[in-house]
Amino acid sequence: MNIVSDTLDNNFIDAIALKESPYFITFTKYPGLRLKVNPKGRISYITYGRIRFGGNPRTITHGPTTKLSISEALDKHYQTTKLLEKGLDPNLIKKTKTIQFSKTLFFEDIAMQYLNEKKNNKEYSDLYFNHCKDYLLRNKLKKFHKLNIIAITHDLINDWYVSISNTPSSANSAMILLTKIFSYAVTKNYIDFHSNPINSVNSVQLKYSNNKRNIQMDLKHELPKFIYQLWDPLNIHKVNLITKYAIYMMLITGMKKNDVLKMKWSQVTNKKFIKIEKKSFIQLFPINNHIEDVLYEMSLLRIKSLVQNEDQYIFYNLKEPTKPLSNIRKSLIKYSVDLDWVVFPEAIRKTFTKVINESAIPTHHYYYLLGLNNKTSSFNSLSDYNISTIELIKSLDVVHKRLESFSPMKMPGISEPLRYFINNT
């Protein structure tokens, strides 16, 4: 069924009625141009005509009305008409160009196109853009660089993921970026939706799951197991002391990973506070016996390092002492051996938060220890809340006493097993 119309404008398109079967609308002003109306609601611009010098009629689809404006559709229609008049087949030309174009679709080029677009649209910060480009793309996804994106199969992706699964966090991040790049390729019509290999990668079990139920450790069942592995009394895991104490510091302070790993000796003030610069305020985290243990042990290791100035990182890189410790993922995998998931840094902070919730300390101490600064608990220094050094240390001692209660091993005469075992293993 065909309908003939004298007008073509947006009001006309908006008023098109859907029917039980497809039908076409032709226009007296634009010979050969048609609208194909699908029962499901898709309305597409097409050109219907014969190639000069004979041959069967050709149907050339330009795209749906939702993506093409009327002027764009008319331009495509006139270009197609000129090709038909020259005796050329527009569909064959399109197919040939697609084949030629697909031969230049290197994965690395498309990935950089995606990242640059995200950066230009300010969806990615400069820092995150550089992380994706320099670490994930050029390192973790290097295997795909010179491959045509069409040649990348789900089997190839599965094998690649298994090969880098020894660093589960970065493997997951790389997989997420890979997924986004393929989705981008689909939106740009570089590949067809149905040929997207990510659609078939359902059997890959990410080993560093960010499942929300695992955002924190269960205090009664999981935390004691994690603490025992962290103690590692038989030295099974062979984790170096710097990494061990860094993770332990995260556990007893709830500090964010970067705050711990990039902490310098110059931040330690008179052995009373650790100065941490936040976006809108400066936090002075109190030093009690538990934290003093860590600083003391690290000071002994510091003496052995090559650099001993005040700007040295507390938790430094063994190979390059002037740089901070960076990769603690492998150690977290070892310490999570008794659990059915891998504990990640944010989970440690959330676990510390849960311990604070179960400790009877003032609300403003709660916010201060977690380094939170919001409308209901804003502060720039201890004096803003009239918090004395002694009061804050007492609150931290209460939290640590609660944390001690989850220690898996308790022995007669040892009231602080957390401190005892961490310093004697």
C-alpha cells in the first residue's frame, strides 16, 4: 500500500499513523523519495529508482527519521539519484567503501578516538584520561592494538582476560574499558551490534568482583579471617613488610588507599597527628599506640632505605625508595584466601566505618576520623569542634578496642592481640 503526499515537513512526519503492515509514502515534489513506515514505529527514508541503462530497481536506505533531518535526507536522496543517473549502484558503492573502511579499523585507533571524545566532552578528567591511555590501553590492552576490531572474537577476549587475571583489579578495569570501546564502535557503525564480541563474553568470571554485597567485610565471620591472613604467623604469603604495614594502616585508620600509600614523613606532626590534606579542609588524624607501632616499624625500615629526608614516603617502593608503594592488589588476593571474594581497598574503609558504627563515640568524632566534611559536620580544624587531642585519641582507642574484639586469636595476658601479632610475625 502506497500513500502519495504533497508535503514533507516535521508536522507531517509526526502525524504519520502506524498500521498492521508496512507501507510507503511517496512525494509528488521529490520523485523516487519514499518513507517506509514499519508497524513497530520505525520510519525510514529510502530512495527507489533504476540504474541508468536498465537493470532492476534499487532500494537504498538512508536512515530513520529519528536520526536524519528532512534536509539531510533530501541531500542523501539527491546524491543517490545522481549516482543512479550515472549508471552506478549506490548499494554496491556503499558495500565496497565499508569493506575498504573496515580494513583500517585498528583497535588502537578506535580506542584513542573514544578516549579523546570523552576527554573533549569533559566526561573524563585529564587524570583519568591519562590513566586509561597510558596504563589500560597501552599496557593491559596492548594485545589488541594492531588487530582489526572486526577480527577480535570473544574467544580471543577470554584468553586475554585469563592471561592478565593475576592482577584482577586492573584486569577488570581493562575489561570495562574494552566493553566501552566496543559499544562506541557500534554507535559509530564500525561494527554491527550483533557482531559485538562482548555480547558473547558471558562466561568470563571477573576475579575482582565489585559486587555491592561485598562492599564491606562481615565483622563476625570475614574480618577475623582477613586479620589472621594479615598476621600470617607462619609467613606463608611472603608479603614484604612495607605492603603488610600499609594494608594494616588502612585497616586500623579507615584511610583511603591513596592517603596511605602517598603518606610522607613530613605529614607526621610531633608524633601526635598525621596531617592529611582534603579538598576543602585539613584533617589531623590522631596517633595512638596502634598507629605509633606502624610508624615505629616503618622508621626502622626507613633507616635501611637510600633516601632518609622528611619528604620520603612512609610506605615506599622497595625497588625505587623515592617513589610510593603502588601495587597492593596481589597481597590483598593472598589475604583474602579464606573468603569467597577479594577484599579491595574501599571494602577495608567500609569495614572500618562499620566498626566505628558499633563503637560508642561522639558523632563529630565519627566524621572527623573518617575525614568527612559535609553540611552537617563541617570543620577545618580540631578547634572548629573544640575537639581536644586527648578526646580524639580516646575515641580512636574505643574504635580499636572494638576492632581488637574481632581478632581471631586471644591468649592469656595479651589484651591487645591485634598489636601483639602484627609486631611479632
